[in-house]
Amino acid sequence: MNSNIPYLKDLTTQVRRDILRMVHKVNSGHPGGSLGCTEFFVVLYNVIMKHNPKFNMNGEGEDLFFLSNGHISPVFYSVLARAGYFNIDELNTFRLINSRLQGHPTTHEGLPGIRIASGSLGQGMSVAIGAAQTKTLNNDSHLIYSLHGDGELQEGQNWEAIMYAAANKIDNLISTVDLNGQQIDGSTDDVLYMGDLKAKFEAFGWTVIEIDEGNSIEAIIEGMQTAKSKTGQGKPVCVLLKTVMGNGVDFMMHTHAWHGKAPNDEQLAVGLAQNAETIGDY
Amino acid sequence: MKTFTNTGNKDTRSGFGAGLTELGKTNPNVVALCADLTGSLKMEVFQENHPERFFQVGIAEANMIGIAAGMTIGGKIPFTGTFANFSTGRVYDQIRQSVAYSHKNVKICASHAGVTLGEDGATHQILEDIGLMKMLPGMVVINPCDYNQTKAATIAIAEHYGPVYLRFGRPSVPNFTPADQTFEIGKALHLIDGSDVTILATGHLVWEALEAAKTLNELGISAEVINIHTIKPLDDEAILKSVKKTGCVVTCEEHNYLGGLGESVARVLSLNHPAPQEFVATNDTFGESGTPAQLMDKYQLNSAAIIEKAQKVISRK
């Protein structure tokens, strides 16, 4: 792990390039949410989590992460590869036939770093809770992290899980919600208004940490450290991470248009020009 | 002809409860989850003995399946318990993605399967669950026939790595298989030798098949009876060996003929040894309220139906 800020910013830029090139090559995938969560993934895997790139499924003695909104696989794959889970050249195979880098993450192809399939939304929090309870049974004091889209909270299973986690005092769990306010059909407010999510999580018995600048490396480090400090206190911890969908590529920002659409050749060139190569393309 | 003795009626769900109790003592990695039906699933003893390994999820089956999937990460072997309808149809996508596709070591244990759930009626009587579960790649599907076999199967699936669907029921039915049996997943059990017709039965229909074979014998018809406790993986070899001898088959199950044991058998025969087949199964219908006996009679899931289909299939040879 290398947690100095200039390096983390360079890595963030490089991951953005990876995301753009991956989705462009196969003319499919989800760049918007991936770009919006790039800083979060970079901080999680390089500053916050204690994890072992020599992957084993059971993950004893390390922190574990579960991605519930699996469609933002490009950022997950890029950050895993650049953390040493697999060779960065394999990013070239994203969404291609016979690849371990499926459109949505899966354990089925044996890609190191993936512990559950996700893509059909709303299931990841339950899985994270189960993993957290096994940590407790195994007397393993490491933490479970999960990430969820805000639109994803429209799936009812989340609220079963949110209720259960509080009732059972699951306090080794930090679930982050990517609050970018967008989903495929439009803004989350327009598609299905969800009201005050902070008040809802608190009403269900969670501790809530808000990170207002969810695309700031420094703010994410500070917010996630605060979240960690709130674990072990009898309550699950929710981080509300306010991000900008498509962050770092100006024409993709502040819109749902790039939720699940790849850039063409010209758009790719513009996006890459805005994110110059730093630590090296795959 | 070989005969079998009913050592006293017992419910298969209690066989599950007894198996789970045994596992609690012998396997520290076994954990149990239940969605507000602990008494119905006979999980109370495990809960009492191992409160730290028992998880009451409440009426939230989707969450239960997800939690079970997550618990496997770190080496636990979760057994989930609820009615068959809520164990499968209600949570098909959770099982598909988080358990089957992710190849997690979860045991989905389902009681009150079929019409013998009885008076609660069709909302609770699933007749499609074998089909739903057998279609999932990598899923093992087991439907034991009595208390002793359900107990043995419960113990055996803990030793098998991977997702398993274990189906059992509510009513008290004859208990006739050995108490000390070893359960082998995927290995059909040859119960009665015969030469005129093969009767392949699963679950509650196995005893009915034995009863039918006795009557058929009195009518001069020699029926071979095989207990297909594992629908997937199916024991193709045992089925083909028998049907090559008898030349025809009746499949018997408390399930819709669409998607059930019968269709799996038909595939094996059509690929290897085409032969006349008749189905004792529900005919693309929902169930209804009534006593288990009344329902098995009305939906023709009993020895009388097996006898009739056996005579019919022999006439088609």
C-alpha cells in the first residue's frame, strides 16, 4: 500500500483512463458510476482496508469488501489489478468471450478479489452482513466493507438487511452508499424519490457518516477513518458518499446519460486528454 | 417379494430437525438460519443447543439467503430453513446469483413441500420447486422419502461442498428405511426387484410405490421399485439398467409433471433407451385446502394412481 496523496491522485487518474479504455474497447459497460466512485475505491484499497492481494476466498485475518452495485465493475477491476490481485494486462479482456472480467463481477471465473457475484441489484448488503457475522463467529476482528448505489436502495431486500443489521448489532460492518443522485432512467428523485436517506438509516438504528466531497481523496480518507472509529459500538455504520457521476470527464458529469453507455473514438480521446497518463496504461 | 415394515409414522421435517441436531454436535462450522418458522422446521433443539450458531432472520427470506451466502466466506456451512415455497420461488434470484452462480456452500432446507402441506392451501403448497432448483447449474436436489432418510440426508449434505436443495414435508408418513443408513448423494436405492415395469418414486411417493407393488404382485404384475431420493444429479445408470430390463417406467412425485423427476427421467430415456413412460404427478395445476390424505387422493398421488399408470404403461410396450 502507498497512501501518499500525490500517488493516490495519480492512481485515480490512471484508473479513470483504464475505465474509459475498457468500456470503449467493447462499446459497452458502465462508465458513469465507475468514474464517480474512483476516488472511493482508490482510498479503500490503498489506505483504509487491510487486505491481501494473494487472494483466498475465506479472507481470514483481513478486511473484506463486497460490491453490491456490480455494474460499476470497471473501477473495481482496475483498482484490484493495480493493487496486485491480477495482472493489469488482463483489463484488456473486459467483457470479452472467455474472460475472467465478466460484465458484472463473478466468482464463477475465479478472478482474484471477487467473493460474490453481483449485478442483480440489492443483494450485497445481506451478503456483507453474513460475512460480518462469520468474522464474529471466527473471532476475527477485521471489518467488512460494502458499496451500494443510491438507486439500488429501491430494492426491498436492502431494507430487510438494514433492519436485520441494526437488530443484531452488526458493528463490524461499514456500508457505503454512492449518493450520485442518478439512475438509468433519470435522477433518483424523478424515478422514485427516496426521501432523507440519512434520517432513514438513523431511524433503522445505524450510525451515519456523511462525506460531502465524495470525489476528494482527502475527504474520503477522513470520512472513512471516522467510520472505522465508529465500529465496535453496537451499531452498523453507513457512509453516505456524495459523488458526481462521471467525475473527471467533463461531458459525462452531472448526468445519467453515461450510466451505461460507452464513449466513441472522439469522446474517448477527449476523456483521455482530460486524464493524462500517470503511472502507466495497461 | 421383498417387504418393508413401517416402524411408525413420522414427519420428514422432524428427520431434518434430528439431523441438524446431530450436525450441531459433530460439525462446529454448521450454522442455521430461519425465517420465523423455527417450530415448523423443527430447528428448536439446534437453536437451544447452539444459540451462537442460530440466526433468527425474521420474515425476510431474501435477506436470509444473502446472509447465508455471505456466511460461507470464512468457512461456515449455513442451513437455511423455511417452507419450500418461500425457500425457492420467493427467493429464486437471490439463490441464483448469490448462491448458485457464486457456488456458495449453502444448504437450502425446505419443509411443507407439495400438497401435503394441507389446509393452508395453494399459496403455501409449491409444486414447482424441484423444477426451479434443478435448473440452476451446480445445484444438488434431494427429496428423501421418510424420517430416517431425511435425517441421514441432512447429515450427508454437510459433507458435500456446494449448494444443495433439500426438500421434505409436513405430514406424518411411514418410516421404513433403516435408522443407521448412510446417505449417498446421487445414488438411487433399489428397493424391490421386478421384471414387468419400473416404478421410480421420490419423497412421499416412495411408500405409495411400495404399496402399489404389493397389489400389482397380487395381480400378477412384477414391479421394480427404485427410490430416487436425489433428482439432481440423477442416477442415470440405475434408471437405464432397470428400464432396459422392464421396458417401461412410471415416475412418481408430489410435484408438477412439468419440471419434475419425470421430465428428468424422460430425458435420460430419450437420449439412451426410449421406452413408454407414465407420470404420477400433478397435472399443471395449483393445489387447494384439504387434509393431506384428501389432497393426495384428489390429485392422484397415491398407490391407486401408481397401479393404474403401471397397467397403462405396460399396455403401451
